[in-house]
Amino acid sequence: MRVDPDLMSRLDVAAPRYASYPTLADWNGGFEEPAWRTHLNALAQTTAPLALYVHLPFCASRCFYCGCNATVTTRAEVVDRYLSRLDHELAMVSESIGARPYVSEMHWGGGTPNFLDGSQRDRLITMLERRFRMDSNTERSLEADPRLVTRDQLEHLRDLGFSRISFGVQDTDPQVQASIGRVQPLEMVRHVVQAARDVGFRSINLDLLYGLPHQTATTFHETITHAIAMTPDRIACFGYAHVPWMRAHQWRMDEAALPDARTRFSLFAMAVQHLQAAGFQWIGVDHFARPDDVLSRAAVAGTLQRNFMGYTTRVGENLLGLGVSAISEIDGWYAQNTPELGNWQREIDAGMLSLARRHVMSDEDRSHERAIAHLMCNAELPFNLFFGSMEELLTLFAPFVSDGLVQLETDRFTVTPTGQFFLRNLCVTLDAYRAESRGGSRFSRSV
Ligand code: SF4
């Protein structure tokens, strides 16, 4: 894919990822903790599917590029104490719900969820199953660090019902790995992925990262080739966000070795081309899946959805987040738990649900959200989903038409192959909270 360099530099601005609308930075505060407790009762009244997200923030060491909410420790008792507080949080949430709702999907994210040992995993599942109904149809997934995986661990996770696993691979080149403080030999990663297949995981995702020090077209092409050869069902190819003023550990990387904006873009464009040539479908933004994967099928059928956990196939799902920094989305109300571990612990110990950010969706939010979500999931904007006048829409999208990012059809704008790279830029135009600024430094680069 050849994209005009001028166009690329004009559009390479900071833009939200639109896992929600409005984005976290624009939430309005909306309600206080007692009102949230009352609102949780909605989960007892609804037939909408429920997803659980559990944040497990612990890691054995710090990767220099890390942008996650993570805490480094080597002590099992630190995890034990966290689980005790999680149990307290679960009890408060469960009491507010006033029922034991069915969970259709559960995801453990981090941090490093496979940092938990066997008894901690058993304990966490028991805690969750005491408060929620889960069965063999509940889809269970987790993120895993290949460096900590053992065959016993994979078998245990399978026995606990996990069938989807996502491995952090990032890059397979030894020099890149050394520069980001995450050395994991290719052979070890291959072995771990194969072991997951062998024990029965039916969906395997690999996370890759472009924009890292010392990455070149040649090294990253090799990384993609290695990833394809491991035959995952999905691949996510994220752009590294260099924000050392917010994540001090990122200073440990050699800034001079970071690829410039043009190289970053060409790395991603190459990845797209390579993955598509290998039969992967570009689901949207940074996600790719095999044609027989449920995400690909939903994309073809036009039923793809997007939530805080990324692309999903479930319509109208409520999401309940547990643990430090976790995000919930329930019946039009958004809430994020406090991201600082110490504060989260103190508030849980004081018998409070620890809410740092909150938002109640307005009617206007909902109409903008429908348009943005449709664009992110279907690469098109039907005129009837636009919240303003036709004249306004034509004016907003006119520059994108002349740049070749969208095409005007009889009843919609469709995104062109070039426009696929700039989906987030298109969405910014529909974002009432930043239509003026077209982005902002709080967000990662759009490419
Ligand atoms: S394993 Fe993941 S969460 Fe932990 S430090 Fe590395 S990148 Fe961050």
C-alpha cells in the first residue's frame, strides 16, 4: 500500500482509539458511588448479555515500552492480598446487583494474568463463580506472557474453562527485544503457542507492536512472517505510544533508535499487506483475524461491535470491570475504577466501590456513538446514522473525499483501502467533544 507522504504527515495526529464514546478523557462525572450501587441493580433486571473483565496488574518485571496498569512484584502474598480485596469488591458489587447474573464472557487482563499461581487461579475462579453464574458456554479468555507459560499452567487454565488466550509477542528480533527489556526467544514463543494448541485452546491471538527501537522493514517483516507461521486465529498489531513523561520507564529505551513517523507508517502498511496476503482479514484499526474466525464472520455480516475490550460479536452487552483501573459499561453508564493500586486498596478497605471516572450517556452521546461505532466496525457511514444535516455531513467529509479516504455512494460514505489506515481520523470528525481540536496530545498517534 503506497500512501502519499504528505497525506500521511497531515493525518498522523494524536487520536482516540474509540473503545468507547465519549472517550475516557471526556467523561462528565455524572454520578457518585451510591448511585452506581443502585444502578448495578440493572444487571438483575436485564436479559442483555454480561461480560466480566478482571484486571490482574502484577508482572514479574517491567517491559520498557509498557503502557498498561502494571505493578512489578516477586511476592505471591502481594497477589493474595489483592485477591482478598477483589473478593471484597465482588461482595459489594454482588450485594448491589441483588442477584447472581449469568456471565456470557469473562476476560482476565493485566498486567500478567498468568503470573497467578495455580491456587490463586483456583481461588479467583471460585470467588467469581460464587457471585455469578458461569457454565461451559461462558467464553473464558486471558492475556498471557509467554515467558511465564508452562504446559501444566495451560492445562490448568483449560480445566478452568479457558479456551481463548492472547500472547504478548511484540517483536521476534533479538536486538529489538533487548532494546525493550523483553527477551523471549522465538523458539520459546513457538513452543508455547504450539502447547496452547495441543492442550485444546481453540482461539489464539498474538499481540505485535510496531514503532519500537531498531525496528526496520526487514526485521518487522520477519516478525510478521514468524507470527503467521505460528498459525494464530487473530493478530493484533498495535502502534507503540512513546509517552515517557507519563510512563517514566519508557526513558530506558533509546529514543534515537525509535523509527520516525514515516517509517512507523510503512511498518504498519507492510504488516497489513503481509497479513492480508496470508489470508487474514483486516477487522479494523489494529486487528486481524482468519476468515473463519467469529470476528471475520461478523465483519462480513455487518454485525461487528466494539467495546472497552476491543472488537466483539456480542450485541448490547453490559460490561462489569473488577479490580484496579477496570472499566464498566452498564446500561448507558460508564465507570472506571481508580487506576492507582494504593488508592484502590484503601477505598475497598473502607467499604467503598473505588470509582475514579464516571459518565452517563446523553441522547446526543448515543447518536454520536452510533455513528462512530458503525464507522469503526463497518468502514462506512450510512447517511441515516449521521446526527446532523446532510449539508453538514457533506461539508465535514469533503476533505476526506478529495484525499481519497472515503467515497460518496447514494446513501452512505464508504471507507477506501487508504481510508482504512485513518479510521480514527474520520471518527474524530464525528466526535462532539473534539471536533474543533481534531485530536489532542492525550491520545496515541493515529498511525
Ligand atoms: S508484561 Fe505487559 S503489563 Fe507487564 S510490564 Fe510487560 S508490557 Fe507491561
